Amino acid sequence: MIVSILKESKINELRTPLVPKDILFLKKSFPKLHFLIEPSKQRIINDHEYYKVGCEKYTNQKVDLYLSIKEVSLSKIKSNQNYMMFSHTIKGQVNNMPLLKKILKGNCSLIDYELLKNKEGKRQLGFGWYAGVMGAYLTLSRFLKLKEMQKKNYITDDLIKNFQNVDLQDLKILITGDGLVSEGAQFFLKKIGILSKKKPNRNNLHFKVLSPSQYYKRVDGRFNLNDLMKGKGKYESQFTKHIEGYDIYLACHYWDNRFPKLFSKKNVNKGFFKIIGDITCDINGSVPTTVKSTSLASPYYRYKNMEIMAVDNLPSGLPLEASKHFSRKLKVVLPKILKSLNEDTIEEYYVSKKGYLNFRYLNLLNCLI
């Protein structure tokens, strides 16, 4: 079987789904597995490093599976092909419905990294922890007016060192979410000397993490997280009752359009946050002030009297670290993916298979009209 790693189409996307070390492991474990690499000047690992482990240059050869990190551009979608990426289609994201339409029309299979889960239902592949680290770093850097670092290939230690000897004053930070994104943000905050409210620092310097039951309430009083995630029951936001006195808000929680928005744009006033780091970056989602996404080159925009950080590819700010982590996970599940390509079943991690929309995601039909 032949796997091709495509050149990323988005500017400032430096990550790669597989690093040469893990490709070498796969080639030794599965001798009939061959890899192609589409040349790229922006990928964090040089093309020649791939050639050294036996990858060939991709031009227009026959391929069994195309790999990408972010969405593949429409011009690269060919009929009767298999693609694996973060497609950002599962929530019916308007911007990516043309991609899904072309996939379906071309009788293609679309596998989404986001849908690969273990027996406990937890995601197997993702960059959430690195998004949390980078998102917290960018948000605090802006608030404290730190000088931006110039090099592109940061590692986590670089970000932490940039906060050495910085006066954090009596900074107070609110966080929503308890997954890997939140864990990454909390890791960074602790490393620079900001502890949770349970262990407040001098001058009340701290961060506080809200659980879903704190920022959402069920109208009948019977809060149940599983019901919330499945869209069962009527829920309302009670987020604003927790925000008084906090300077920064870091949004690290999962959201889809069945959930209430956390607040209204009318809530944004002088007493609101000074900056919001929307790390999960759902445009017009739970954080209504996220009206657009930003880039690592230009991470911020103003909304009324507040600033917003809404970079949609934060882990690309830590490209080598994040790529190595992701590749280490992907090499484990890739053989299973390749085996499933020509089977009659349609596994959960397929958004579509050979042009057929997965029955688990038939709700997307309403978004394709």
C-alpha cells in the first residue's frame, strides 16, 4: 500500500502527520508499505530527511491514502481517493462544507483524526495539549506586553523561559474545560508561577478552572454531563456569575451547536475580561466574540474594549514537538486504518466512505443543502 503525505495548503502550518523516524519504523514493520512525500518548503522537517528513510517524491502517482494535518484544498481532491485529516466538518462547520461536498461527489473516503477513539471513548490522536500551552502563552504575552520571540521553531521550554523575571502582578485567569487543552494551559501557567485558586500565590495571583456544571445548568436542575454531550435536556449558561474580578479568560472546553453560548455580546462591557484566549476557536460558537480566526503571524484582534486571541492552528507554534507527539500516536493506528480502507464496514472514524456519508453523521445532510 502507498501512503502520501501532502504539502499543507494553509500558511504558517509547519506540522507533519508523520516524522521520518516513525516512517522508518512502519516500513520495517510492514515491508509492503511505501511512503511518498509532496515537497514542501514550510514543513518543519526538510524533505531530504524523508528521502533518507526511503520516502519517494510525490508527483502524481497512484496512492491508497493521502495524509494531511489541516484541510486539503479543494483543488487536490481527486475522485475515488482516500483522505485523512482534521477536516473540521463534524460540527457542520460552514466554511468546510464545500470540502465535504466534493469528497462525497467524488466517491471519496474521508477519515478524521478527531474521530479515532480508544475503548474508553477518549481521542487517540490530537494536538490539544500543545494548543493549550501555546494559547496560554500568546494570551498572557499580549496582556503583559511581552516582546515577541523571533524564531519559528519554538519548544515549550522557550515559551517558559520568555516569562522568566516577568512581573505577573495579581493576575487572575479563568479557564473552562478539563481535557488536554486545559491541561496544557494549566501546565504552562504553573511553570511560570501561577497556581490554581486552591493554592493561591502572593497578591491573590491565581487561575481558576470551571467545570461544565459550573458554567452550564440544566433548567430542571438535573445536570448530567452525558446528557449535555448528547444534546439531551434543556441547558442554560451561568458563566457570567463566575467572571467578576478576572482579567483573562482561556476557553479550553469542547462545544458544539447543541450547547448554549457562554455569554451574550451584550455582556461585553468595561467590567468584562481584558483579553480572551479562545484556544478551541469555534467561530460564532460558545464564545460569541470569536467572530473570526487569526493566525500565528497575527494572533489578535480587538472586540469593543477587549482583545481576542483566536489562532486556529496553535500547535503549529510548537511544530517539531507537536509533530513528534502526533506521529508517535499515528504510527500505532495507521495499519488499522489502511486495513479498513477496502472493507465493507464503515467505522466511526470515517466521515464518509467511498462517497457514502457515515450513518452516524447523517445530521450533516442539513448542512450540505
